[in-house]
Amino acid sequence: MEVVASEAATSMINPYEVLHRLTSCNAVVVFSSSECCMSTVAKRLLFSLGVGPTVVELDRHATGPAIHALLFQLAAGTHHQPLPAVFVGGKFLGGVQTLMAAHINGTLVPLLKQAGALWL
């Protein structure tokens, strides 16, 4: 599910509220850029596991630049780029490196099940 918002609909919405609402109402959210190859890797991994994440393409979203700035703040103090930014169960998981590491070490699928993104 890709989220695209119109300028008029989001002009009065605080970017923090958009981020909070999306991450608290969806089991898995990927904040992405349509041109980012690492974002594509993260989305393909989730889709291959049977997860249908909510995808927010920040370069196509009216409040994308402001949300991107918030994601920079979340990634501060880490060695990760802010995109893609993956949220599972309302919590910031991290970027593609964290997502891949969780997949490789076997913790991703249980985390996705706990969040309600996978049923099997």
C-alpha cells in the first residue's frame, strides 16, 4: 500500500503527527524514496516474506521533506542512513542494514508475527 497525500490535505498536518499516525496504525511502515535502491531492497524483502507494508514514498508525499527531517533525527547517533526507515509494530526498527541483519539472524519473522504483519 503506497501512501500519497495531496498538498491541500497535508498542509495543516504536523509531519510528526503523520509519522506517528502511520506507524501506530499499521503493522509495518517503510518510509522510502522511489529512486533509492536500498529502499527497494527493504520493500522486496518484506514482500518476499508475505508482508504488505505501508510504503510512504517521501519524494511523492506532500510532507515528505519534513518527515525525512524527522527520520534524520531518529537515525542520529547511528551509522545508518535515514532511508529506508522501517517501523514494525509502531517502533523504529532501523534501515536496510538492521532489517537484513534481523532477517539473517532469524529475529525478523517473529517480530513481524508479533506485530500482526504475518499470521503463519
